[in-house]
Amino acid sequence: GVLCSLAPLPTFVQISRDKSVGKLPLLPYSSMIVNGFVWTVYGILQQLPSLWSSNSLGMILGMYYFIQFKRYGPPGMNNLPGTISQHQFTIISILLANTFILTNFSKETAARVIGKEGILVFFILFASPLAAIKTVISTKSTATIPLHFTIASAINCSLWSVVGLFKMKDANVYIPSTLGLCCALVQLFLK
């Protein structure tokens, strides 16, 4: 997970240098915040330090990437998908919904619900660079597919698939990791 969280760093160094996000979509970075939060909470509930520690870093770095994206993205961007405000609203809504789940349900029920939510959010994170396919097809350029993130995703998802299946024996970990690996391989094929 740490490798995946650090993978966008060179891209954001370039964004800071250029003072522009170019045609990059925001979805991978906003979903990184939510993914990190959900898996940090799930890892704490399930007492899995390897899960919550790597994902808490992902959540923090996702916030940094989001802030940089907001800072250097022009107002009214239409390639995010959605607007920056919609992304902020969605992130806050998910954080509040999970806080409600944590405070109103048993630990076991909260872990089950948040684990299932984690599968969905994880898939969105690792499939989100596929949002660039329309741009790839129309421009005949793969510049909008972040290579560092895609390679890191393939490695990360491979490792978590194995750990989730054989060590943790947790479908909430190995199912989304396997789906994420498939998405990363599609992106590498396009690149």
C-alpha cells in the first residue's frame, strides 16, 4: 500500500513545478483519501496493523494530492469526473457515514459493513485511472494514464491478493485486490 500511496509523488512534483494539473482526472486522488480512511478503520476494527498502517499513510498522502490538485486545477474543470466541490462533498459524506456506522453499530457489524464498502471503494480507486480511456481514445495519447501509479497498483494488488487469500483469509482484502490487479493490467496494456 505504501508504494501505491507514494507513486503519484513524482506527478505532483511536476504539477507543482508546472502549476497545472493538465488533463489528469481527480478521481484517483479523491478515492485514495476515502480508500485510505475505509481500510484504516477496517484494519483497526479487525486488529490488522499491516492494513491500517499502510492505509493511514495513503489517506494522508491522498489529502496532500487532493489539496495540490485543488490548488493548481483551473476552476470549472470538466475532466475530473465531476467538480472539485462534488468530490469534497462525497469525501465528507463518506467520512460522516462511516462515523455514524462506528458509533451506532456493534464492532462486528461495523467491520462487516465497512469491509463491504471497502471492496467498492478499493475498486473505484484502482479502476479510476480507467476514466482516462475516453481521453486516450480521442487523443490517441496515453499521457492521462499515470504510469507510476499503474505499476505500483499492479505490484500492490498482487501482494495484497496473496496476503489476503493465504495469510489473512479475508475476502474483503483479496477480492478487491484481485479486481484492482485486473484494472492495473488493463491500464498497463493501454500504456
